[in-house]
Amino acid sequence: MSRTKVTIAGLKAKKDAGQKITMLTAYDFYTAAMIDQAGVDTILIGDSLGMVVLGYTSTVPVTMDEMLHHCKAVRRGTEFAFLIGDMPFMSYNVSREEAIRNAGRFIKEAGCDSVKLEGGTEMAPTVKAVVDAGIPVCAHIGLTPQTATKLSGFKVQGKDAEGARQLIQSARDLDAAGAYMLVMECIPDAIAAEITRAVSIPTIGIGAGPDCDGQVLVTNDVLGLFEKFVPKFVKQYVNLAPQIKAALAEYVREVQDGVFPGPEHGFAIKAEELDKLKG
């Protein structure tokens, strides 16, 4: 059967049918094209690009212009996957009006299918306002990297009864506010499973166990391209960084030793034409 564009209704149908949803991040045209060709359901243009592409120490410095720039590239490389633009820190926190305006830029300028924003119950009114403006919202609870300092670092959330109750309530409030999907990051497996049962919308886990409706990872982690650290919840399916560095080092050696370029890499000219040039 030929593949068709993934939709919100299709994602919900997967949850209802017990079929797992796949999500990966992308930040450029070629990676997006490969992910799309692999059959991934949803692509998140995450503000994680701040750390894995732009070299920032966190996601906080990422700007709207940087996000839109990368979203446009991913859009050009994608045909079937559902695209989610990650709203950067302070692009939706000041007011609901500003949240709507910035969310609209992801749709109108960058060609995203939806946006994602972080926060629980306290962000439900903002989610509702953006949804009411006609923009689909994927919510994000648990470890929220943009406010990791407030959470005292990158730590698992909901490990005690009160924290778990707050997460479950946040999920319900975001569902009621109209979010079409919910990312849950670094949450105990049992709590993530409870939330998945408690809400009507698909849940996507990242360090939240196997009982979520789907899973997301940062593609740079999956491919072994980010070497600073490997989160506990990541599985590296290949470790490309050493291979890439070895290939680049070999290129340097061959150029320095005069091995590259060889005759097979050049372009010939007929002898008579060369004679004309000399004459």
C-alpha cells in the first residue's frame, strides 16, 4: 500500500488500535529526508538543535529565527512525516497573544504541521489559546529541558507520590485543553503507563518506558554523533562519530601525502588541444 501523509487523526487511530508511533528529531534537509524515507511517523524539529547542532550548553539560548531556519530545511526534506516545530524558551511564556503569534510563524513561515511547548497544568490555558487559534499543539511534561534549572537539573520527575499526582493532573489538563499529543520525558515507567491510560491523546515517551503510545529520541544520539554524554534512556543503533573522524583523518593524510586526488579523480584534455594551448 502506498504511503500517505501522516495526520493527527492517523496518530490518534494508532493509539486506539494499539499501534506504536515513531518520532525522531531532524534539523536539516538530508537527515529529514532519510528519516522520512525510513517510515518514521513524526519528525520533531527540536530545540535540542541548540546542543547538538549549534553548540550551546543548553536549549535556553535557541531563538525563534534559529528554529524557523531549521524547520524550513526539514520541511523541504519531508513528504510524509508529521512535522512538529519546537517552540523555544520565552517564545510562548510571556503572554498567550505572543504564544499564538509565534506558534503561527511555525505554521505560516516554516511549513510545520504543529508546534510543541513545554509545561504542565500551568500551561494548559496557553495550549487552549493556541489550539483555539487553529494551531495544533503537542504538549511536553516531566523533565522540561527549557526549565531544567527550576527542576534542579536534568532529573527524573514524578518519583514520589505528590510529583506523580501532579504529572497525571497535568496530562489530564493538557488533554482537556486540546493538545493532540503528549511527550513525556524522564518519568518512571509505571507513571507514564498510568498517564497513557488516563488521557485520550497519544503519549510519546523519551525515558518514560515501553507503555507509552510511541517513542522519540534525538537522532544524533541514535546515530552516535553526539559524544559529550549518552542519556540512560538512549539506545545507540550505530556509533558514527568515530567512523566519521577516521574518514576525515584519512582524507587529511592522503592530501598531505599526495595520494589524493589520483588520476581517477581528474579530468583529461586531448593531447592536440594541449599542444594548441602550448603553441
